[in-house]
Amino acid sequence: MSLTDLMAAVRTEVRAAADRDTLLQIAAERLACRQCGQAELLASLREREALCSTALGHGIAIPHGRAPGLEQPRGILIRLQTPADFNGEPVDLAFAMAVPSHYTHEHLALLAELVERFNDEAFRQALRRAPDADALLALLLRPHAQAQAA
């Protein structure tokens, strides 16, 4: 299963500087939907972040959490104009994700695909050069093989 197959709602956004908690608040607000509210999503993202930072290195973080009310995964890629501090790791690209509580394999598959995509330096640089949120979304939703060629 690919990222585009699993994500019901993927959004992108370019933002001014934020600290980690503000970034989590923004992500929870954007991920909220009628099945799952902002407060529940924020609590889930904070709970996961408290276990261990979701920063991967190379300026990337993948904050994620589970929510029982969700029917399908939701995600947002946020590019920060100035990096946020994730426990000493500067992050300028964050893909925040919320998945239904019953997702186990699917959650791990999404994380694995995101990690693989973000480990590609050319893909990271293309995201950083993208002129706007629409261009970010096009890059993110492009099949992985095509994204590597970009």
C-alpha cells in the first residue's frame, strides 16, 4: 500500500517559524475532522512525542498519533520557513499524521514509506525548493520512483 492509497486527507502548508509544541497544535488543528477533534489529536501527538522525539534528522520530523474516532488516516506536510527545535534537532519539514486506533500494519507501512521518501536527499531538497503548498502536495503525492527522478 502506498501513501496515496492510504491517506484520506493529505494537506500541505508553508508556515512561519514555530516551536515544536506550536507545530503540534497547528498539525492537530489541520488534521481535525468531524470524527476526531483538535484536542484529542493534539493529546495523541503530544503523547507520542513525549515517548521519544519524532525527528529523523536531515531537518525532518514525522509526529504521529492514533485516534479511535478516525475512519482513515489523515496527514499534513508542513514546511517551516525557520526550523523548529525538536529536542535539539532542527526541523523544517514535518509530516504530521493521525491514524485510526485499529491501524497497526497500515500505520507502520505509512511510517516506513515516509521515512524512505524523506531519506532521499533529492526529494528533501525538492520539497524545500517547492514554491508553494500546491507544489509540495504534488511532490508528496508523486509515486516514489517518479519523485526520485524529480
